[in-house]
Amino acid sequence: MVRFRVLGPLEAVGERGPVDLKGPRHRAVLARLLVANGRVVPVTRLIDDLWDGDAPDGALGAVQTFVGALRKSLEPDRPPRTPSRLLVTVPPGYALRAEDVDARAFEAAIAESARLLADGHPANARTLLDEALALWRGPAYAEFADQPWARGEAARLDELRLLAVERRAEAALALGEAAESVPDLRAHVDAHPLREDGRRLLALALYRTGRQGEALDTLRRSREVLRAELGVDPGHALRRLETDILTHSPDLTPPPPARTTAFIGRTDELAELERAARTGRRLALVSGTAGAGKTALAEELTGRLAAAGWTTAWGTCAEDAPAAWPWTRIAQTLGMEQKSGTRFERHRAIAAALAKVPSPVLLVFDDVHWADEDTLALVTSLSADPDAGRVTIVATYRSTEISAALTEALGRAARTEPTRVYLGGLTEPQVRDLVEAVTDREPTHADVRAIHTRSAGNPFFVRELARLWETDPALSTVPAGVRDVIRHRLAQLTDATRTHLRQASVLGQDVDLDVLVPLAGDEDAVLDSVESALLAGFLVEQDAERLRFTHALVRDTLYDDIPHARRTRWHAAAADVIETVHPDDVETIAHHLLRAGNRATNARTAHYTRAAAERAEHRFAPHQAATLWRETLARSDHDRLRAVTGLVRTLAVTGDLAQARRYRAEAVTEVHGDPVLAARTIGSFDVPAIWTTNDDEALSARLADAAEQALAALPPDHPAERARLLITIAMERRADTGPRGRQAAVEAEAIARDLDDPSLLAMALNGRFLQTYHRAGLAPDRARIGTELLDLATHHGLVTFEVLAHLINLQAATALADLPTADHHATAADALAERHDLPLVGIFTSWYTALRLAVTGQRDKARTAYHTAASRLSGAGMPGLENGILPLALLSLGDLPDADFGPYEPWARPIVLLARGDRTTALQATIPDSPHDLLFEARTCLHAKLAIEANDHPTMARLYDQLLPAAQELAGAGSGLITLGPTTHHLATLATAMGHHKQATNHHHQTQKPPS
């Protein structure tokens, strides 16, 4: 998209940077088209403007040359001989279809700021106005401001800029920033001494800062300037302010913010209507589907114009109302007498009566798709009558219910060049605002996305869905009000069209005509139905072969109304058709076969669900893959093992670890006799692991033994299978003290590198990571593994390993007290988890959040965060991590929890007893050496405290040697969960207790303050 800048020298910026706009004439052509604001500029007018009425011979050819050169600059990637989509030829001239123009953004901001101020949001208004004023780089259309064709637009934009300056000051005053506003207002008044509103705001700001004398002097000088320059006295606002200052009126105190209204979105559309009213455009047509918010928009416009001093009147067209009923209501509101006579005479009398109204008039004709011919004739007559005074007419209608009479009226109205506003769907942020306004609850991002998707942003549908969401968060049904509206609209179609739409609903939200036509059986009848549905607004065309339901709720209403017996038969028939016309679309075929019930055989359904599950895994949609693998398993008589292993993988990724372990045990039990099959089954668990303690030790032992047996029987020509078995051994022996796990990891990594298999190498690196805990101080090694794994996973789309790499790097960076790097990886992991719905990731990052608070000395906040993190861990299916970790975390903060420390009991319990004064019991405990895992340093530091208390020099010396390699790390922080502070502190304490004072001094010097 090209961005055009006219608030200063003319510029255009494309995706490649600034656009070369060629010479002065080229730039003038572009500026002239921008001034037209999307309207067509006849080529004769363009020639007159470029040469100021003195065009040379060949001017037409020159203009065509200028346009051709501009098109090449503005759309450099446009294929040859294809029409421009930006600078278009529209007889009798040219138009610029620019979507991003700074002047339009500025105008929209000005209009929106008025709404924000009126609604009591001065802070938002000021922010918006700051951004809008920052768009100005100099005078509007700077190099063309003296040209007759640009002068009016430049002056209009400059007037808006002055209004923005004053409105910004108004917002600042509402925020209580009177003193800060004075300097800018003084400069504004000096530059524009005749603007009374600027002087009023300056005097008010001075008064609110306690400078009453200066405020009155400002008003006195205002009187002098206006009399000297214009020969007039100050207006009412300045005179009233002077009186209020002299009497210290309480009205000068800033009013409290107004309550927020329920009008959501439609900022651009409202600004367009306000601009039409302000510039004297006679007719504005507002269209959209049912529930799009046409009436609400007209009501908001009415309220704003009424507040600005307009006379407003409203007439609604009802389906069964008498002729001219809307005007009858409007005439009653305006107190006008209804004249008799011919239609022409009545219209002339109405125009004359409107011309006598002293203020501008807004007339709203709502729902003119139901209007009678007299009402439509009146609307088109008044819109074209120059004698009706300053009148703006707004007519709203449904774009899907245009009658023949309305079609004719719209044709007549086109001659007056009405303002046209079409209301599409609300954006996701606007849907969020509307849901919060309706329910007074804060929806999640997923809730908003679901409501927006199902409603397509239709405000009526959004409101109904929001009310349903309060009681049915899954939005599993169609709201009754929406269903009734849709059924009413469907009843206006023929029986054949409704049947074809129901068949289309079986195909889903998107409809392929190559499938619908064979399913229905009559191409011409289907095409007739499609045309009717398009006109009625139930379908939209995506291209010549594909359609889409305008709203998911329309599709759901149609689908839910199909009897079950017919629905299953249509699904089965759809699967047959798609199998013929799109045989590679296995996901859609599987979808229809699953819904065909007993109309489809188990074998056929399982064939397609298996293929669809594998594709879902390939594009990393694990939740969908898990569902499809379950369906495959339920229908498979043969090859169940393939379905089980697929289900195991996806369950583990989606967080259902307990089920994954159960199915994995089943798979291992089923393989025997075939070493290659056994190797592939055992090694198919491509699920990353971050924690160094097995959740199920018995299962891990079985898997490791089975892998060793398969490895021994595996033929030598299966290196990939061998690597997977070795990886399994490395992963399942992660907590062993022997060398076998590390040996397996090293060999698996070498094979994976030789095979140049990214997925296999990722798993091998995971295995090696789990084997880097045989001694303390290996955080730098793990950081190197994490860095390589991250690069590998990112380049090859291995999402789960990309997450693992971020978590490994988080742990390593935290151990090395590099919190900024750890923060980066935590944020990246959370983003991936949000994008791919990976619930377990947030457990680890929530524990890191608590750890970070502890590291930076915020113990109270850390305590709360640890409890929160523990609540997320509960029930997550990770007992190897969950058991005893919260009491250990609280102990690291200095608390003495009376709780089960689980596997940490031998090291933690004596510390608690010692702190409570039970030294004898504490020192009687037998303290084992810590397992070599993520919390090795933490347990060893606790052990060191007890050894010092017992004055056990041999143990102190052994623990000192074990901790020394981790001297540059935070003890235990490599877990990403807890820390006992800098390891150097514990080393210094041990050295002191052993009488090694020089080493103790060195360690004290190395101990740094906690990171911030």
C-alpha cells in the first residue's frame, strides 16, 4: 500500500520506501487527484488546472504521459498490460483510489476527538490529537497552496489544524493541566489573534492557574483587537467568561468526565456523515445488512448535530405503515402543517417550510427498504431541491432487501451525488468494546476472536452472542434472537433455494460449487439459488467457483434445521463427491465421513482420519491431530499401533501427559518379534523434555530396557531407528548416575548429524541437554545447546523444539544471572504457546516470573507469584516436577513451611528444624548427596548449611569441590524455578567454616548484588 502525505510537501511512500514522483507536472497531477479525494477529475478540468487555462497543443498527450509515469512509480510490481488499481481511468478522466492519506487520517482524528471529549475521555482525545498534529510537516499541499485548485482544500485543512490545536488545549484543561497549556495557547493567540476560541481558552487556563489578573487582561486585549481589526465586540463566549471570572463562577471548575456511551466503532463512517452535513451535502445513504448498526449510527449523528444546534427530526418506515408515514412523524416533530395538493405541490410546500427553519436541519428516514413510493419520492425530491434551505437527509436501508421502488429511487438520487456509507463488520477491538459494554465483563482474546468470527462483526449478532457467552462460553448454539431473524429472512426465499442453502451448510462455512452442484444434482437450479442467496446477503462470492456464508451464524442456523437422517446422508454424499473432484483433500473427506455416521464404513473413515491426522501434525495443529488420532484408533481393526503412537505424540504436546504415558505403555507392550517395528514404535515419541526428573520412573525403566533390547536386535542398516532408540535411552535415563545415558546421547547426536535430519538432530540435542547435569557449573554448555537448537528449530519449523530451546536458554541465562536474556526467551516461549495453544509452556514461564521476583529481592511479590505458579502446576500431569516444589520455593525465600517437601525432604526438613531451634533432631538426620539434576546446586547448598552447622569438615570439603564449578552461577536458578542466591556466597561460607580464609575472601569479592 502507498501512503500519501499532503500535510506539508507532497510525498508518497511505498513498500520500498519513498516513491519518485518525477517532475513538477507529475506532482501537480497527483496533488490534483488527491485534492479530489477519490472523485473523478475530468481530463479537461485537469488540463485547465495544470496550465491555468492556457494549455498548449498536445496537452492531452502530456497528461497521459504524466499519468503513465506516475502509475509505474506508484505500482512498480504491476504486471504489464494490466490495469492500475490505484491511479485509475474512469471516464471522463482519472481518479486516485488512495486508501492511506495523512489528511484523511487527520480529519478522522479531529472528528473522533470531538466524540471522546463529549464522552468524557479527555486523555484519549489529547493523545489522539497529539498524534494527529504530528502528521503536519508544513503547510498543506505546500508547493501547490497558491494554485486555485488547491487553495480551498489547503485553507480547509489549515482551519482544521487550528481547531485541533484548540481542541487539544481543551482536553488538557479537562485533565487539570492548565499551567502546561498556557505557553502553547499564548503562541497560538499571537499567531492567530482574531480566533476568539483561542483567546477564551488562554484566559480560562490563566484563571485556573490562579492568574486572575492576567486572565482578565487577556480578555481586555481581546476586546481591543477585535474592535480595532474588525470593528466588532467579543462574542458571547468571551463576554460570559469575563463575567464568570469576575464572579468566580463555579462553572469554571472542570466538569467531571461524562459516562461512556454504548456507541462502539464506526468512527470513520460517523466522520464522513458529519463532514457531509458540515459541507452542505444534501443526501447521505447509509446501507448494510440487518443488524449492522445503521439506526445506531443515525442516532449518534442526530445526537451530535442536535448538540451543535441543528434541528433534527426522525421518521421510521414500517412494513405495514400508511403512505408517507415517515414524513407525518417528521412534520409532527417540526410542528409543520401538512399541505394537500399534488405530489409536486406538497413537495414544494415542504421545501419552503424547511427553508424557513432558522438552524440547519437533519432529517432521518430510517429503513427506507420498507418505504412507500410517496416517501421515496419525497426523499429524492428534497435532495435535489435547492430551495429547501440547509437540509441534510440521511436515509438508511438494508443492502440485502432493495425493492424495485428503492432501486428506482436510488437511481434518481444518484444525480445528486449523495454521500454513501456502507456498514461492514466491526473489527476485533471494536467487538471487544461492545462485548464489555453489553456484559460488563472482560473477555479473553480467544473469546473475542470466537465472537468476531461467528458474527463477522455484525453488531446485532455480537450483542446476542455476548449475552449467550455469559452462560455458554463455548458459544455452542445460535442465540434465539439471531436464529429468529435468520429464519424470518430465509422464509422469503423459495423452497428450492432454502434446500440448496441447507446442502451448502453441510459443506461448511466455505462452499465449493464443484461439490455443491453434484450434491444437489441440478446445476441450473443451484446457480439460480446461489444468485438469490447472494442478493439476499446470505452468501458472498470468493471467486467463480467458491462461495462463503456471510456469517457463521447463518450457516449454523441452516445446518441445525436439517433433520439428522437427512444430514448424515448429505455428509456421506459430500464425501463421495469430494473423493472424486478433490481426492487429495483428505481433511474434508474425513470430516464428512465422521459426520456420516453408519453411512460410512469404519475402514474407510479410519483411512482418511489417519491421513488427516498426519497432515495436522505436519502443519503443527496438535489439538486437531489428537482428535483425529482418537477417531482413527476407535475405528482401526489393523495398524492400531500407528494410531496409538500418533495419539501419544499429540497428547504429550497438548498437555495431557497422563494419557500420553498410558497409551505409550500400551504401545510398547504391543510390539514384539519385529526389532525394526519395535524401534520405530519406541522411538516415535518426538516430544521435547525440559525437566530432569521422570514423571513415571517405572515406565521410564521399562522404556529404557525395551530400547536396549531393540537396539541389540536391530539390523545395522537402520541408522535412523538406531538413533531414535539411543535418544530414548538418553531421555529415559536422564536421572541416572551412570554413564550410559550420556554415551547414548553422544552417539545419537553423531548419527543425526551424519544423516542431516533436522528432526532427529533436535531430539538428539534434547537428549544431550538432559545429560548435562552430571556435575555443577554446566549452564554455559546448556546455553550452547539451546542456541543451536533454537537456530535449528526456527529454520525447519519445529515448533515444539523452538519452545524447548527458549526454555533451555531461559534456564541457562537465569543460572548465569542474565535476566534480560532470560526475559527475552520467556516472552518468546509465551508467544509461541499462545499462537499454538501449548498450555504447559505457561507453567514454566510463570515459575520463572516468581523466580525473577525472588532474584531481584521482591520476596513478598515472589511469595504470591510462587503460589500462583503452583496452582497452574497442580493437575498438569507432571508429578516429577510438582511434588514438593512449592515448599522448597518458599524455603528459598526464608519461609519455614510446615509441608511435605516430597523428594527434597532429606535436605529441606533439617533446615526447617534448625531454624525452629531443634538443632539436635536436625543434625541427627542422614543427608544423602544430591541427585545430579536441575536442582543439584540448590540441594547441595542446603546440605552445605547443615554440614557447617555440624562442623563436618570432610562433608564440607566434598560439597565445596562439588559447588566450585558453579561459582559464577545462581545456585538452583538453572531450574528456572528457585534459587538460593549466588553460589559464591555458599562457597565463601564453606571456606570460612573450613578455615580457608583466603578462598573465602576471594569468594566474597566475587559475590555480586542480585540483578535488577
